[in-house]
Amino acid sequence: MKVMVVGGGGREHAIIKGLKKSPKIDVIYALPGNGGIAADAECVDIGAKDLDGIRDFAVREGIDYAVVAPDDPLAMGAVDILQAEGIRCFGPDKKAAVIEASKVFSKDLMKKYGIPTAAYEVFEEMQPALDYLDAASVPAVVKADGLALGKGVIIAETREDAKAAVRSMMEEKKFGESGSRVVIEEFLTGPEVSVLSFTDGHTVVPMISSQDHKRALDGDKGLNTGGMGTVAPNPYYTEEVAERCMKEIFLPTIKAMQEEGRPFKGCLYFGLMITDDGPKVIEYNCRFGDPEAQVVLPLLESDLLTVMEAVTDEKLAETEVKFSDSSACCVVVASGGYPQEYKKGCEITMGELTGKTEVFVAGAKLEDGKLLTSGGRVLGVTSVAPTLKEAIDTAYENAAKIQFENAYYRKDIGARALQAGSR
Ligand code: AMP
Ligand code: GLY
């Protein structure tokens, strides 16, 4: 089979390495891929948002199966366009991708179907939002409606900060059209759990749970980033919590999307907070998480392509989806200064990898046979081991062998999970 993966980050590298194990695949193309992905797939210089380019390439090459991984092309309708050409796809169509692309849609969906989430109000005009904040409790959470590269959420400690956030979104248009509507919601507390799931619109199969580390610095300090590391499984996702999530969140969400005429097929990501009142949805994503995919997919024992095809063919109920009972840790190695200013073009070298370790490249390009940094998050080092402690130790042992100018990584990925009792 000829398979094409749209995207070019660490998540796409993890998907490609997973697919590569499938005996059914002859060739994998990555659009656009990156300098590290080039070792595992044929990179084609077509951007993930160039929908015409993606369609023309797929038709010309006779692609049998396409995986659309990032949120932007999904929200723009990449799957609809490919399916119109008869190409089988993994990923939601545009109608279903709105579950991530519009926070107003997802909050209203949860309210309508009684799915637990933070209380909220939607504002289409600035003044009513500012007036509402005069009486709102703080911290207050202000969210831009649309996609904003994971940056459209501001947790404001004071009412003044919350108002400034509203102004930056609605007046200064900091996130463009994404901020033309805002959601102001109740601040929840509790440990966060990411649960990615496979769903074919009828059946939902949660993958192994994981925990992201979004802040730039140790101890969850510093700015929010795309994710500085992950561990799986997440110790807060106990069997009891999993049962409640299935009954109160996962199944009702799949059913709600069906009833709305927007059946969701692909990977639905549940961003959850385990509050004193039980699990609540913080956000939905219409795709694999990054860097969650980098710990979840290495633990998948079933053939990834077979599972993805079962999603496409709506045969998930009859398909085995098996995960290893090992643990995984991914340490993201970033360019010093990320998520703000950082240098690019630094040469990357890696020592011999030890243990069950893989490197997923996120931001690097190949030039004259050398791998050079080209992004903030440069790569993720994932190790799998029987216990989380060993997975963490091995990931760090290997992260220390990755060298480039100003390389930076957090030193405490997984520390909380260990404290919370992971084995
Ligand atoms: P999101 O982009 O929706 O994932 O939000 C980014 C981060 O903001 C989440 O991972 C949470 O840590 C935090 N967050 C979002 N909504 C809330 C909320 N209602 N209460 C507390 N924290 C939140
Ligand atoms: N790691 C969070 C996300 O992919 O949105």
C-alpha cells in the first residue's frame, strides 16, 4: 500500500514510525515531513495547509490511504477533499473537526448533552464580556473561540488581567478571527489527564492514558508551550475514573456528535481534569496530541494501520486494540529560549541510543547531510520500560546524548506521576 501522512512534527514522526511496522505498507510519504522524518518516510515539499497540493499529489501518486494529523488541515476540510477523490482517510471531516476548531461549538455541545465541563459564558461583543468580568470570580479562564496554536487560553489571576485578555483577543485581534468570539469559563483544579481515543463514529476505544507537561520550566513554571514532555500511563486515570469517563464523557460525546449529524471518525482527544466532582472535559482535540502520541503509540501492540483502517471502515468494534502494560516517557529537547525567541540552524548530533528508545524529530531540516535545528521543539526522546521510573531514567540518559547549541529540556518530566504512585 501507498500511505501518505500529512504533517511534519514529532507527532507525525511517531505516527510514521508506528505505521512503518505494518507489513501491509510499501511506501510512506510525509507532506511535508522534516529532516528527521526523512529517515523513515519520503518527504514531499507540500505544506500541511496546501489542500490543493495535497489532493493533486495523492491523486497523481495513487495514494491508497491518507492520515491527516494536524488540526489546521482537518479544520479546513482536508479529509473531505481527499475522500471526494475516493482516497480512504484517517481523520475527521470538516463537520466533525469543529469539535476542536470552535470552543463555542464544543462547550454548547457539552451543555446540550450533559457532558461534565467547566461552567461558561460565550461573548460575541467586547463590552458585555468586560461587564461580566466585573462580577466574575477569579482566576477566570478566557478562551479564544478558534484555533490559536494552543495559545488562545489565558488563565487570569485578577479581573484586570482577564479584561486585558478579552481586549487582546477581541480588540487587538491577537489571535486573528479566532478571537472574534470568546468563552469565559470557571477555573477548575485537579490533575490533568490526556486520553486519546480511536473512534469510528459508533465505537470508542480509549488508548492508554497520558500526561503532558505544558509549561516551559521545571515545577510547571514559565510560559505555556506546545508540550515539553509526556508520560504514559497517567496514574490519576484509575480504573474507577476510566469507568466514569467512558459512561459520562466518551460515549455521550460520540453519541452527541452522531445526533448532531457530525459523526466523528479518527482520533478524538479528551483533555480531562479530575476534579473533586469527578472528571470534566477541559478541551477536545480532533487529532492525536503532540507530544502525547510520542508516548502512546510506542505502547500500541496492535498494528496501527489495521486499527486506523478499522476506524475508516467503521469496524472498530470487531478489531483488537492492544496496548503494552509497560510505561513510556518522552522528554522534549527544545531550542533555548522557546517558546519565545530562539536560534535556528544549529547542528544536531546524537550518541548511540540505549534501551528501548526512539527519537521523534519535530523541528529539524537536512542540509548537506547534516541535521540542523529549525524549530522551537526540536525532538522528543521516548523510552519504554517495564516501570515508569526506568522509562524516565532511560529517556533522560538518552536525552543527555542529544547535542546542539543551547539545547534545553525540563529535568522533571514524570516526577509528579512517580509521586502519585506510578509503578
Ligand atoms: P487548552 O488549550 O484548552 O488545552 O488549555 C490549555 C491549558 O489551560 C489546559 O491544559 C489547562 O491546564 C488550562 N485550562 C484550560 N481550561 C481550564 C479551566 N477551565 N480551569 C483550569 N485550567 C484550565
Ligand atoms: N499536547 C497537547 C496537544 O496536542 O494539544
